[in-house]
Amino acid sequence: MRAPDRRRPTVRGWSLGVSFGAVVALAFVPATVAGQQQQQRRTPAGYTAEQADAGFEAYQQRCAVCHGANLDDGPFAPPLRGAVFRETWLPRSVEALFRLTAETMPQDLPGTLDDYTVTELVALMLQENGVEPGAAALPSDPTLMAGLSPGWSSLGGGLSPGASLPPWPAPWNPLDTMQPVTDEMLHDPPAEDWLLWRRTYGAYGFSPLDRIDKKNVADLRVAWSWALPQGPNESTPIVHDGVLFVHGYGDRVQALNAANGDFLWQYTRRLPRDVSPSLKRGMSIHGDRLFVPTSDAHVVALDAKTGNVVWDTQVGDLDAGLRMTGGTLVARGKVMVGTMGRHAGGNYVVALDVETGEEAWRFGTIPAPDDPGGHTWNGIPHVERNGASVWIPGSYDPVSNLAFFGTGNTYDTAPLRDPTGPPGTNNDGLYLDATLALNPDTGELAWHFQHQANGQWDLDWAFERQIAELPFGGESKSVVVTIGKQAIFDFVETATGEYVSSIDLGLQTGITYIDPVTGRKTQDPTLIPGDGETKRLCPHVGGGRSWQPTAYDPGTHIAYIPIIEACMDLVPVGEGERGSLTTGVRWTVRPRPESDGRYGRLEAIDLATGETAWISRQRAPQTTAALATAGGLVFAGSLDRRISAYDAATGDRLWATRLTEVPNAPPITYAVDGRQYVAVIVGSGGYLTRAYSMLAPEIRNPPDRAAALFVFALPDDDATVSNAP
């Protein structure tokens, strides 16, 4: 379904200018003293936020083609916001602005807008020029506007009339030379780029760059930084041809010069008033477009060179509880994205046509009773089934032409706690906590593997699916590797989903047995909640290994895993209280038995042998993904606002620096003109930051969630700076 256009790129402004033709000159007539005195006797105009929202909708449909997407970047009309516009209209009445708009707009059909629409457009112009909305609406009768002034102050500003700027060389703009991203690039990314959530289709989180290595990493320093919208941030930037694309809280996407942080363009999503911004973890790029999930359950395709919206498609239904916090995956001409939430009937993986945004297919993550796997829900109706959220971006294997997505659990655990269904049913709960292998061309399910049947602890298996070639029994196999919150690795064959093996890192107490043939896991029945008793369980619901991805070096088969050592109590709630799970419990955090007060752990495991290469432990819990590089380094961040670099061979910490906020997002690395950079976003407020902070109360972090992007490089490399003297 194509959605109403709610896009709002804020690249360089927009305009419903002062007028067309001769009227344009009016915009540059200086205010007279008499006009200023008259303006001072008027009452500042008011309007409601609803009027401005409606004005934005009308503007997009009737005005943006000339005035531009942002009211000040139109190709055919002057700006409708900014210093010149404000100074022009300051001495005039709102009635004059109304009448000019009504009589001359739109240019192709002037005078065709009704009074209500014109009033809403005027409200939008007031808002875009700094006038705050209020409770009183702007009247739609223009005669009532005669005594109203625009309401903004005369603060001067702008370039003096007739002033000319001295010549100055234009800074290098990498957008001018940025090339389209091809399928071949996504299959084998250029070393200097970071094109996917974990850089490669196989979700390795490994870079072949080695300019920064064990010998010089101690010299890393900040090359540049960039303030992001205030709020939690767990997103991964995309880097291509010297352009860095970053997602900020509040649905804002910005393009920056990856070498020096110069601002290039910005897109801001105008969300419905009843929609709150949500975290995002990734976006994707293909051709000359960025594909971005939004907080109002749309996917937008942005022109990567301008930030303009190419298409906008609604994917989820907010009223029905469908949202997107993961990210998009592009393969085979499709943009694939998962939904999350307590939607009746479960969630979806949705594929959109990369060129048009039209929906190509939709796969439901919970089968209906008559579908394959539908008998695994104790016979309860489809509308009473929920969960199986897809809240992490997927992976893709070009050899098998399969896309892999992980699903989470259900919070409605009570109906599945015990096998109470009719004959022929069970309580496994497909496709909860499973790997789904989907054909990207058709959306058909090639195979599935359920890592945990009937999970009762909210210990998800929703995370990254890595595709690796590993030796098993003397032969090399292509396997899908994933790890759940219990810090257990599962290996299944890429083409078929057949179980191969598991590695338990020893952090969990709930699984008593893993079948060596099928991989089915047996839960300790004494730890299943719902009998009125408190259950003590490891790890904590946040996960021994939560959503922060593992880094995998395909050359050594070593996986680098960010881990948090903590446990939980599942405490029964009182009568009438709502628990976190419908079995009637809430969770609290506690240290592991015999804990020494170190909660953060970075562990290196040889996936070919299952042997531990090294473990590095610290007081502060891990809060980011691991990043591994060919320079022999592993980067990871922690709750104490540090980003650290470790020796990939030994686990020794070689470098660390304190940041302004907690890094919650995966660090990345890239290169521009031969200079290697390491980038990480800070901005706490996600669940992991909150859940574990009480374990180390002396670690006190800023309360304002001031997000930022930090980019590091070596000082002896030639820095690229703009506008240097």
C-alpha cells in the first residue's frame, strides 16, 4: 500500500516565497518606520499544531514542486522561511500574507485554494519561522487577521543588501563524485566503504582495513565529531565514496563528508502527533538511494545525493501495534525489513520493490492454525497469537539466494506454558526464536530452525545471522551462525537449515540439555515461571549476549563476542498487577553467583574448534557491538563511556578514550583517500544502558542523552579539512 506523503527532507530549506513575478520584489522592500510602528500595535498571531500539520500536507501536494521540500530550497520560487522572509513580513499583517497566498498560489491554478487550506499554509509558515503553536487556532476569516502580526521578532541578520562576498575556494563535496552502489559492491564491498549494517551480507562486522594496527592504535585521536539529535541512538552509519550517512533520533538522516564532518544534506521525518520516535539500528543503500525505516512504520527511499524522497511506502499499522526498530536489507531488487510489536497474529518480513516501493511480498512470522507450523500454539486462535518480532536487520547469501532473519519470543507466555491444546497440537510456538530462510524473489520460506521451543524467559534468538565456511567432521560447510541471549551459538546448514552443532559459553542456567542430533534444547522445568514462586536464572533478560553483534574474522574463524555477566530474578507480581510476561512475573537484575564485580566481558572464540582464545573482563558492562579489523584489532564500547581497542590475538587493551555519552551503537571503520577512520555513535537510553546501570552505581552518566558521532584517526595521516585558511 502506498502511503500519504509525509516526507520532509530539510536539505537546504523550502519556500512558498513572497510571490511570483513582480511580487517577488516585495520580498526585498525594507520595512518603513511607519510600518514597524503599525506592526507593534498588532497582536501576534497564534495557531495550533494541527493547523500546521494540515498545512504541511497541503504544501507537499500543491506547493513543494516550486518552493522545494523544505520551504527554502525550491527551484522556481523564493523562500518561505529564513531571515529575509521574516524581515519582509514583520511590518505586515497576517491578512496580507493570507491574501497574497490565496490570490497567487498555486502558480498553475492561482486562487483555487479554499480559505481553510490557505489558513493552514499560513500556520505552517509561522511554524517554520519560529512561532510556537498554541491552543488558539488561527482564524480562517482573513478579515480577522488584519490585526494580527506574524509574531516573530526583528533580530536583523541576513546578508546586507548589495554586499558581495570575497572569492573563496569551494570545499570538496564527495557527493559530486559519489557513484551508484551496485549489486557487485554489496556482494564484495570495497574495503574503504561500510555499505551494510555489519559491512557484509554475511554480517561479519569485520573490515580488511589495516592502516590502524596494534603498533599505532595508541595514537588514535578525534579527527572530527558531529552533534546528533538528543535521544538514544543504536544506529549504524553507512559510508560510501567518502560520504557518511547517519540516522539520528527523531527520524533524521544526515549526509556528512566522511573525511572532515562537513554537513551535506538532511532529511527529517514529520511524524504524526501521536507517534513517538523509536530507535533504529540500520538503513541500507543501493544504486543512488538510501532505504530508511521510520517511526510511523514506513520505509522511505531517499536520493543519496540530495536527501529528497523518491518513494514512501507504509509497511506497518501503528494502531495494530506494528513498528520497525531494526533496519533494511537490500538484495535481488528488494528492500526487506522486519516488523516488531504485539500485533495480533504476529509480525512480518516485508519486501518492497527497490525502484518503486511497491510491496512485493509479505511473510507472516506466526503461522495461522491451518498453515504449516500452525499446530504449535496449543490450538489458540491466530488473532490471539503474537510475538516473533524481527527487530534486527537480516543477512543474505548469494550462493543459496536466501535471506535470513531472526525472530524473538512472545510476551504472552501463559497460553504456551503447558501443553494444553487438543490432540495434534503442541506448545512449541513457531516461528518464535527461530531462523527464517526466505527466498528474496518470492518470499517463500525455504526452511526454518527453531533455536528455542516455547521460550518462557524472554531470552530472544532475534540477533544477527552470520554466514560462514567452517570445518565440521573433516569437511567444510557453509553454515548460518547465530547466538541468543543465553550466549549459546547454534550452527545450521545454510542451504537446508539442518542442525550441525552448538557452543554454550557457560553463562546460562536454564538449558539442561541440547540434543546433539536435532539441536532441540530442554528447559529446566523448575525455572519455568508461573507457579507463584520466584525463579533465579542466568543470564539476565537483557542477555548474556544481547543485540550488540559479534564480530567474525573469516580468515581466522575467531568470533569476538561482547558479553554482560548478570543474572535475574523472575518475581511474581501481586494480584491485579501487570507483569512483564503473562505468566505473571517481572524481572530484576542481580550479579552472577560469586561475582567479582566485573560485568563486562569480551570473549574470543574459535568457531572452528569451539575453544576460547581469550577473555577480557572489566567492571563496566559492554554496550556496543564488536568491530574487528585486519589491523589485528577489536573495538568495543562500554557503560563507562569508553571506546576501547583490544589486541585481537591476546585481548590486551591497547587504547581507550572517554566519550561524552555511552556508546550504544556498533562502531565502524572506513577510509577516505587512504586515511582510515573509526567511528562510533554515543547516545544512551536504550534498554541495556538502563538495565545494568544499577550493578555499578558509581558509573554515573549524563542524564540528557546528548547524542553525537565521534570519528577517530591517526595524527600522522594528512587530514582533510574544509575552509582552511
